[in-house]
Amino acid sequence: MEVVGKTGSEAYIALMRRVLNEGEPISPRGQLTFELMNVTVQVASLTEAHVLNTVRRVNTKILATEYVHLLGGLSSLEQLDRASGGRFSQFANDGRLLGAYGPRIRHQLPRVVDLLRRDPDTRQAILTIWNGQEHGAESRDVPCTTTLQFLLRDDRLHVRATMRSNDVVLGIPYDWWMFSRLGLSVASALNVEPGSYTHTVGSMHLYDRDLGIANDVEAAGVLSKPRIAVPPALTYDGEQTDSQARIRGLIWTAQHLCLGGDLDERVDDTLGVDWYHAHVPRLTDVSECVSCHCVFKTAEMYAEDPDFCEACG
């Protein structure tokens, strides 16, 4: 099944309608759910791959925090809980989100950008999020996303997300935002124009408990303008032309936004910083585990040995 839209909001309403009208009932973990299998959604532009022109409300602090975690290669449960009013703790194991995307792609992202620079026609520019260990661990946080692929064609960067499972009410407003903004950051690092966004899902679904929200969103349709001003992506606007330097600068900026540190003159060439400063919850006295790349309050999560992380041992 394919859904196409010039904007993410158009595609979202069309998708919502299909799920409401054609979704088949299933009951994973005993929860009544309506499912469409094998769905592909294509949005014409990464820049417009969001659902802000619908009545689906989004938490801008979650938007900001998830995106900078992904770009920065970090994960902070405390930051996400502050952004969401404590919603993320239910998915954590001993203070750590085991499926966090940022740490999983941390070392892959610069390599992907370098590969695209060296071989613009490559089909191997893939970030792998599903690592094959999910079934062997008692994790409350199993990634829904399996891979992100970047295709550079005609000097335009296209992004393709592949997911095993996606919630049309709870997940898509944040997933489309996070992955399309990452694509805009990569396009900026490569100094190319943004292309399309494609989203492929094995199980697109809607929980019975969210039917009221879905019906309201579908009935309202596409709004003439966004409910909130569309936040910027973190992009590079400096004179540096080397793609590796550009992506490292963007990653460095995102990491400092995650860690709550002071940003020096290196961010002067980075667009969008002010909005993220205002929306990513601030942390103080924090450390990053060099092994699992999770961020914790030093006094609470670390033993006397600063190299020992209580979350990953």
C-alpha cells in the first residue's frame, strides 16, 4: 500500500483515513489494535515532512530533544522525562533506554556522510538501528526503526526510513520530524539540496484507545498553516566546505545541547541553535558514559570510579 503527499500533513491525513477505514483488528500483548501491513508513505520534500498542519498536537520539547539526541549520538532519560512530563521512564531499564537511536548511530553517521561525499551514487549509505540483540535482552525499549538510508541523486539528498512497527497517532508525528530533520542536517553537511522523504512500515497501526484522537485528526483534515511555527533543523551556514568538518560541527553542537554545556564560537555557523536552546531541557552536572553514550547526573548514576557507568556496567 502506498500513500503519497506533497507535504507530510497531506500524507498523514490520507494515511490516517486508510488506517481508520481499512485497518484490520489484531491484539498484540492483549491490546486491541487496527493494522495495515506493508505501507509506504512518500513525502515530496524533507523540509515539509512533518504533521504540523494538522490538529494532532505535538510536544515541541520532545521534538527538539529526540532530534538532538539522534544527531548528537547521545541518550538522556532525564532530559526526555523533563521534556515529556515523565513519559519515557516506563520504557527504561535501570535508568537507561536500551533502544535509544542516538548511541546506535553515533559512529555510523560521520561514515555515511563520508561515503556519500566519496561516492555520490552509493546505495550503501545506511544507518542500522536494529542491532540483532533485541530478542536476547529483557528490554522495555525495543526500537521500532530498523534502518535509515540516504540516497544522493541529482544533487538532492533523499531519506528512506524502514520500520518494523509504527503507531499512526503516537509515533509518526515525532518519527517523521526526527528523521527528516536528520536528513536536512546531512544535506547541509554535504552542501546539497534536500530531496524526498520515504517511510516504509511493516505494521502501521492504531490502538483502539486512540480512536477518538485519530477520528478528530482525520475529520479536521489539513490546516492552511501550521499550528506552531515550523522549527528549524540544525544546519550549517559557514565557509567550511569539507563535509566531514561540517557534520562533525553539527554533531558537536547537538552534543552540547544534550549535555547542557556552553556553546562557543564554533556554533556561530550553525543555524537553528537558538530554538533548540529554548526547547531542550537544560541539565547540569552531567556526564556521558564513554561506553554506552548515555547521559546521567554524575552524583546519581556514577560510582566513585568516573569511568564506571551503573547503567551498562
